[in-house]
Amino acid sequence: MFMDKEIINFTNIHGIAVVDSTCLTEFPSHWHNAAEFTVVQKKGAKYRIGDAVYEPGIGDIMLVWPRELHEILYMPRNGSMFFQFSSSLIENNTDLAAASRFLNKCHLISRRKNPDLVKQVTDLIYELQELYRKSEHFKETRCKLLVYQILLLIGEYVMTELREQIGTEKYSDKSWDYIRAALSYISEHSCEDISESQVAAKTGLSPYYFSKLFNEYTEMSFPVYISGIRVQNAINLLVNEKLSITECAFLAGFQSTTRFNKVFREITGMTPREYRKLHTRNHN
């Protein structure tokens, strides 16, 4: 499934890339670690995300979440504007990480069905586009605040829809608090040698029930989730060339360089050394 991987180089702002328009009329099936949100500007667009095909209208917003296989089946020339942002913006935010199971099911926001939401999100995307072009102090911070505003609007929409579908009693289930507590603990202690049973104990759950609940909400196992967090830790450390790659591995929470190199390559598509060289080249 994950054979065709695209490596996104965030050259202007760390973790965010904005593409004003594209002349591509199609793009083969691929995936990347970043999320990708698209404003459709012309008729005739056709996407595939996973096994589902979408035909968005003018003004609709397409949402591709991190590590989702997707394909542009057809896009009118210069018919879209999109931005991409690092998965770390979601994974390092407890609220968003806990809600990712539900967010990942939302791929199309229709202007016809949700005109107010689409206008709010679109206005923020164009504000992000304009800011991205400028050169000013704290541009990265301002851009990331806009991305979080967009994610907050979409998150509130998704969770409201969920509440209406499954009822208030299920929506307010205590499991939500358990997951938030677990993800918060993992975020704070990911650089340490923590285990799934240790996190389960901190949240007051049995290892079996915690594992079941964690997989249900995050749609990944505990080892896969914490490896992703540790790779992001390492990415942040690799920009400091005073640290050796081995030091980056252990400071990020990995217990061996062999494991670090393997997981880093699986998640990013390149070795830590290759990533460091790419970062250095893009910032010279």
C-alpha cells in the first residue's frame, strides 16, 4: 500500500508549505507524512482517497490526513490551491491526537452543505497563503496559528457531527479522558524508556483494556505511535549539527541506533543522515 511515498521539503517555513496553484491535471497514487488541504477552484475535479472517489465542486475543501494513500484522478489546469503541514502539528497536540480517529474520516467539506464552515476555513487558508508569501517576524508562528485555527474549526465540526450521530452519552464516554491523559503522558515522557503497561497504569487502566482503547482511538498500536513521536523528537534535534546522530537517537528516546535508523527510514523515507543533509542544503 505504501510504496509510492512523496517526500515534502518544507523550505520556506518549517512544517508548512503553501502551493498557490498547480498546472498538474493528475497525480498518481502516493502518500506522505504531511496533511494536505485543498480548495477546489474549478469544476471537474476528481480525487481518490483510500478506496473512496470524490468529485468536489467549486469551493469545496478536500482533506487528506497524514499517511493516507491518495490520488488526483483529474484536476482542471490551475484548478486548485492547497497547503501541506507536518503531522507533528497534530501528533504533538493532545486534543487533536485524541480526535484523530474521527478527523481522519472527514475528507470532503461541501460548500453547498456547510457554507458557513467552508467560508471560515477558506478565508483562513487564503490568509495563510498571503502570510506565507511575506517576510516578517514570527511568520512561522503566525502561519501555525492559522493552521490550528483551521484544525479547530474542522475538529469542532467533526465532533458535533459525531455527537449527533452516536448521542451525547456515548460522546461523553470516560474513554475520551483516558486517551487524552495517556497522550499527554506520552508527549511529556516520550524521550524516556516508557512502556505501554506503564502508561496504562498511569491512566488507571488494565494493560489489556488500555491497548484496546488506544488502538481504537488512534488507529495504531502503542509502539507505532510512540515511534512516530520519537522520530519527530529526532527531527527537531537533527537541525542542531553540534549533536551527533547517535546523540539525537538517544535523546529522542530510542534505545538503540539500529532501531532508530530503521524506524526513521520507515517513517520519513530517508536515513537520519540524509535528512540532516537535506535540511542543511535547504537552509543555506
